[in-house]
Amino acid sequence: MTMSYEQHLDEVTTLITEKYDVADDDAIAMVMRAQADDFFSGHDDDPSICTLDRAHADARTVFRQYGKAGGRLSAPGAG
């Protein structure tokens, strides 16, 4: 079963919070940074890859590439 692009992003965010014990705001920030870097551009072009299995793989990759200090990020504007 495939999801919409937006559902896929939501699922990736949820998986990051559940798998890596990351706060919602931090997971959202990671996904937004990945999206800004065009990490998900293929998903938007080909919605057939927006599956639960792919969401698990994307959550792992986004956490590894965009998480800091074990996935903990500062809130936007904090500093």
C-alpha cells in the first residue's frame, strides 16, 4: 500500500520519534532539513515509492544524516 507524499513524511517523522526516542519537534526539524536538501524529491515525483517499508528506511537515513548528538536538536530559533 502506498501513501501520499505528505503521509510518507508524517510516517517518517513518527518513526524517528518512536525508533530513536527523539522529541516530536526534533524529528520534524530533521525531516524538514532533509526535505530542504531534496532528500524526498524522488518520492514527490514517484508516489509509488511512498510505502511503509520505504518510510522505515528513510527514517533510518534521515536520523543518521540529519540528527545531532544522538538525534537531539535545538529548537528552531534557540541558541
